[in-house]
Amino acid sequence: MSILIDETTTFIVQGITGREAVNLTRECREYGAGARIVGGVTPGRRGRDVHGVPVFDTVEQALAHHEAPIDGTVVTVPPAFCRDAVFEAIESNIKLIVIVTERIPRRDVAQMVELATLRGARIIGPNCLGIIVPDVVKMGGIGGPARDAVKAYAPGPIGVISRSGGMTTEMSSTLTAAGLGQSTAVSIGGDAIIGSTYAELMPLFEADEETEGIVIYTEPGGRMEAQLAQWVTENESRLPIVAFMAGRFMDEMPGMSFGHAGTIVEGREDTAAEKIARLAEAGITVAEEISQIPELISAKISERSAA
């Protein structure tokens, strides 16, 4: 099983004629069973095609052409137009929105997340690489070209959630090399405001019988880890979790950020030390090095099985 997507998931690519989106479309169609990309949207480009995917001016036209509901969309449009594109998708009853675009104004992101919540849709991102179910399907640029994604990702029992797109693949590759495949890997984005946090994805992994453990990549800044610790404790999660936290040096540099917009340490709760302590209180192990992750998660799974 998997979460969010599977081989039956249909989706469109908004901004499909852009260079990044052209490559993304090809990579998704070549991976696994081949993603069911049923249309692309770029205003003024109707009638073209991208790697066999028909292009339309609007989401409504794509829906009419498909003659059935469409499950998701990958949004790759420029930041200034992203809010309108996401609103169009949500109002067209598309329920899964993966936003690849980065540098979107926070106010726009907040409005997109609010509308998605009101309409019962889910946003992954922004500033993310998307979702992958190993050997089955991927939605977004996660893992890169199919030949590289095949090397890094393998089917298995570990769910992966990461604020960094690149580290999603790095951690999954480390797990794969150790013989631990992944059920689903999700790049959630590193911005200060995102559509789906660790805690919001946990119920989906919890309900997936094939997922036996979770690995997360995290950074200083923000409150997501505190929310995760609270969720795990309150819900008595069956899933052992191992985390890797980058940027511990930022505890000595308050007010600074690196890499992602979300890694801005504004208060004590944002620091790496505080986050590690909160995670530990919830029974979540924090690895010192990425190379330790396979051994740690294997041990925790064995402990849960023996209990």
C-alpha cells in the first residue's frame, strides 16, 4: 500500500510548458508504471503536447477533455501566478495539490492553505519535490530521472517525510542500501508555511498497514517537530520514528537562517536542542548521522514487534 498516490492516481501539470515542468513530466511518465498525467495547463498554449500530454488553457478544459474527475495537480507556475493556479485547481475539485514553485509570498501560501482546508483538499509544499511510491509512481520531480530514482528508492516498510527535497532522496537511498525500502516518501517543503506537516501526514501512515516505521529529516526553525511530538504522544502511535536534524550549529546563531525559509530560529522552541529534547520525550530517536538511520529504525521496529 501507500499514502496519497498510487498507480491509479490521475493528475495534471500546471505550467507544463516550462522547462522544469517538461522534464518533470517526462520523468514521471518514465518511472514505475508510468504516471497517469492526463493533461497540462499553460494559458495560451492549448493544442500543444508535452511528451504526449495534451496542453490546455485552463483546468476546466483539462477536466472536460478527461471526462472524469482528476485526482491531483503538480503546480510549477511562477510565484506571482501560483495562488491563482492553486485556487483554480481547488475550485475545480482537485483534492491533491503538489506545489513545486518556490519563493511564493507567505500571504499567498496562507490563503492557499486556508482555501484547501475549506474545500477538503490537501496541499503538499510549496517549494517541494513531491511524492514517490517506489517502483510504482511519482508525482513531482522527486528522485530526478527515472534511472536515478530506481537506484535510490525501493519498495518497503519505511515511510519518509522530509523538509528537504534532496534529503528525501538521500535518506531513502541510505535506507535502500541497507535493505530497507520505503512505503511512500514525501517531500513536504522547507518554507515557513506549508500545506502538510509531519503531524498532518502521520494519520495516513498510521492507517497504512504496510508502513512499519517513519524516518524524518528536519531542521531548526518552526514548530512542526513540537506538533509531531504532541501527535505521537496523544495518539499513542504504533509507528517508531527516527529523525535526523541538520543545522545544529544554528543554536549559536539566533535569528539566522540557512537553506530553507522555514529554518529561521525566532525563539527557544525553534532551536535544535529544544527540538531534540521534545522529540526524545515523545520516544522519537534523533540520529547523529544519516548513516545511523537504518540501524536505529530497524532496532526500533524490532523492539515494537517484541513488545
